[in-house]
Amino acid sequence: RTLEVDLGDRSYPIYIGGDLLKQAGAYFERHGLTKKSPVLIVTDKNVAPLHLHKVEASLQASGYRTVCHIVEAGEPSKSLAVFEQVMTTAIENGLDRKSSVVALGGGVVGDLAGFVAASYMRGVTFVQMPTTILAHDSSVGGKVAVNHRLAKNMIGAFYQPEMVLYDVNSLQTLPDREVRAGLSEMVKHGLIWDEPFANWCGDNCDKLLALDADALEYGLIQGCGIKAKVVATDEREQGLRAILNLGHTLGHAIEATGGYGEYLHGEAISIGMAAAALIAVHRGRDASLYEKTIQLLKGFGLPTAMPQHLKEEQLISAMMHDKKFTENKIVFVLPVRIGEVEIVSDVMLEEVRQVIAELKGEG
Ligand code: NAD
Ligand code: ZN
């Protein structure tokens, strides 16, 4: 299946299906990528032994010369230090303006390799080969970045890929916890945009958790499709794109106060989505909105209660650091109903405190 991300002259396709990594060479040829320049594949230590050989073999069989750079798995690889190491590999192996950089892995590798592609010789061809469910979100939309010691995703660019090659079979090797965390963003896409899809996620959580190929393919097509539509409307986050941040305001604070590592991104935003629904209910939405939201998330084994040991003051100060309160007010994405959200700019600090306390009671 092919989805198109519609961005004028920077439009690109997302190919989703089984065994696509083994056809990488054919896709490179279809996109007219030159065989004269080396291709740099960036991946991590977990993904390399599982999936790298497929991409290498396919590209080499089609006549491409490949170079690999394998980073440590995990968020610390999204750093300027690792960025420079990848650049060194690129220069030492003679990558030129016609070269491509491939991101084979999850969002960490995607964000890092994407920023390399955006920067090397002021920009070379970038190809995303996502291998996590979460990466259905991160591989679409063109945000690429590394972290600064003081702040996440601070150093980056908007840089769209030439194509996204999403091999559903590559997801079969994902650890269970990563599966659940990735599905959290899939559910988010239903919650912000598409009630029937949110309901479908709820009805198919067992199949999705079991990595049923048909269910995964359908869910990823819908999830990527929603992300693509939002991004096509607002590439640079002037307005609508902010709806993608449902659950992220508090979610980022949970990640930060958990010291990154205690909670996976998808787990943190699950709690954040529960909190957003509860704030919306306090502001007058029907109580069933909160009930439905947590039922959906719990179906995927995702957390919806606030962990007791996270201190309210720390969460609030992490949020203030991230988003800036003006006169005790903060911008929040709140659900209107399942499948629709609104961006509200007057959520009071007090409302957030209240919900943190209530969600601790749920734990
Ligand atoms: P990740 O890349 O760290 O992958 C999660 C873990 O799964 C890693 O340990 C990885 O080695 C392992 N893994 C990956 N694929 C595997 C496979 N097929 N089999 C077995 N193990 C596999 O994390 P992620 O959750 O994919 O992405 C998180 C990152 O994405 C964060 O840095 C976040 O900031 C970023 N992100 C970016 C955007 C964006 O728009 N650019 C959006 C959302 C998230
Ligand atoms: Zn996210």
C-alpha cells in the first residue's frame, strides 16, 4: 500500500507492507537514486543484527555501494557527539551530494539520521525505514533533531524524506513494551481525528498486541494517514499541527521527572491523554469522554494513573520549563469528544494540579 504525504514539491510516498526491507534496492531504483554515490545506512545495535542484512543485501544486489554506521540503542544517541561521529563516517567513506542517508530503526535513529541527511553538504537524500510502531509517528512529518544536554530536540530541522519504507514484518521482533508504547501514538491519532479509527483500535487491541500482520498494516496506514493529513495542512506547526501534541504537555513532564528511561514516551503520553480527558471533563465535557479514553488505553495495557512517586511540584516545574506558563495559564490540547480535540490556551495551573492529584488516586 502507498500513502502520499502531500507537501507540494516536497511530497513523498509512504510504502507500507510486508518484506519491504528485502526490496529496498528496487525502491531505490524506482526513485531514480544514483548507484555512483555510496549509501549510508544508520541503525542501532539492537536493530542491526535483526534487520540490517536485508537492506544491505537488497541494495547491493541492485548495485548500490553501502556504508553502515551503528549507534548505541536509546535516546542518548540523539546527541551532537553521535551526530559528529556519523558525519565522520560519511566523510571518510566519500559520501557526496548525490548520496542517500537511510534511517533503519525507531524514532531515535530516524531523528538522528534525518538531521545528518539535512546537514551533510547542506542536505542529501533521506530515506526512512522505520522498525518500531512508534516510528509511524516520527517518520512522517519531517521533524528531525538531536537533543541538547539541557533540552530535548533542541537542535534540528524540518527535512522531508524522499520516501518512507515501512516493513510491517520488521516489527515482529519488537519487545512487548515497545509494542504497547508505539500503539499509544496510534490510539492518539484516532483520538484527535477519527472516531471510527479510535473505535477500531479498541476493538482490535488483541490483534494489534499480537502483531497480527493485517491489523498492524491497517492501523499503521490509518495512523500515518492522519499524521500525513495534519502535517500537509500545517507543515511548520503554525496552528493545526499542535493537535498532535495531545497528551504530550504532561507526558513530556512525566518523561523528564522520571529522568528519561523510567517511562517510555508512549507510556508517558498515555497518562498525559488520560489527564487531558479529565481536564476536559472538569470543564464540562461528558464524563464518558474520560471513561472511554482510559478504557481504550487500558486495553493496550498502557498506564493511565499518575505514578505516586512523581512529585506534583516537579511535574509542574518540568511543564513550565517545557511550555512556559503566562500568568499561570498554559496551552493544552483537550478532547472535545472521541475523534476531535481543541487547542485551549487558558488551562490554569490549578486545574493541572487538581488532575495530577486525582490521577494519583487512580494508582
Ligand atoms: P527507539 O528508536 O529508541 O526504539 C525503541 C527501542 O526498540 C530501541 O531499543 C531500539 O533499539 C529497539 N528496536 C527498534 N526497532 C526494533 C525491532 N524491529 N526489533 C527489536 N528492537 C527494535 O525509540 P522509538 O520509540 O522508536 O522513538 C522514540 C524517539 O522518537 C524519541 O527520541 C522521540 O523524540 C522521537 N520522536 C520523533 C518524532 C518526530 O516527529 N520526529 C515524533 C515522535 C517521537
Ligand atoms: Zn509523541
